[in-house]
Amino acid sequence: MMGQSSPSWLQLSLPPLLSFSVTALIALSTLHGGSASVVPQPPAAEAKAVAPGGYKLPPIDRADPNRCRFQSSAVGQANAQRDKLYDLRECKMEGKNAAGYDISGVLGSEADFSYVNFEGAQLSKDSRFDGANFKAAVVDRVTFKRSDLRNVNFAAAVLSGSTFEDANVENTDFSDVVIGDFEQRSLCKNPTLKGSHPKTGVDTRESLGCRS
């Protein structure tokens, strides 16, 4: 008959975390007269683990009157560390000034950033701009490291000194952009540089002037 402690084979052959869960189940079973009614749950870290790109975003808070504003990370909280989600999805930001701002980690899907001045801005840390419009924007010396730039319209934008390390630029329109030779060659090596923009129909690689 099972005693108060778990059999030695459970502790020896199972991983520590699973052994603890089974031991806890046995203890509960003993307390309730031998009928176990509790199923061990996976650790919180495992329950929250989702494949990259599989996280479900919360709905847009359209009632927030201050949502569609450029807000730099607080002093000492660079690299996208904020008190709450920085959400500019579907915002109309045309012609506004974001020069020098640290807006890393921003969600900017389907937002209009045309003619915005992003000179010296920081937009890295997995920022999301899927479907955003950067037409004729000044995107000078901006870091797009690991950013989602799928379906973005950069037509006639100034991209001088900007970097796109590990960014996803599939179906992006780079027509008539101002970009340095080094940045262009580096971007042409990006494996996601393919497809065509869903609205303009422009071929992505051709729009950047990449050689086949």
C-alpha cells in the first residue's frame, strides 16, 4: 500500500519537475482517501511558450485618446521596455515628427507613416510594421533590426544609413528610395527580400535594384 512518501523509482527515473508534480498528486490522493481528482498542470513558463509569431495580439484600444502619438521610451528604459504595450496599429501619423525617438517594440501594422521624420529614431527590438505606409518618409539612420516590415511601402523614402539586420522585408516596396550602396547590398542579401507589394504590385527585389 502507498505510504506518505512517493516510491523511490518515481524520484530516480523522472525529471525533477515531473517528479515533483507526480509526488504532489500522490499526496493529494492520500489526503482525499485515495481518489486522485487533481491533474498536474504544466509549469507557467511552458503554458505561455508559443512559437515565434504565434502570439495573439490584444484588440486595439480605440477609446484611448492618446494612443496615436509618438512616445519615446522612458529615460533608462531603452530597448522597448515600457509600462504597457506601445500600439500604433492603424494610426494616421502622416507628416508627424519622430526624430530621435526610441519607439522600439512598437506595433505599427497598417499605420500611415508617410512623410514622417524618423531621422535618428530607434525602431528595433522586434517592432511590427506589417502593411505600414512609409511613403516619402525620412527614415535616416534608423535601426530596423528584427522588425516585421512585410508589405510595407517605402516608396520615395530616405533610408540613408538605416539598417535592416534580420528584418522581414517580404512583399515590401522600395521604389525610388534614397539608400547608400552598402545598405543596399546588405539588404539585397536578405533572404526575405522577395514577392511583390500587395497594393502597388511592385516586385520587391526589382524595386530595390538588386541583381538577380
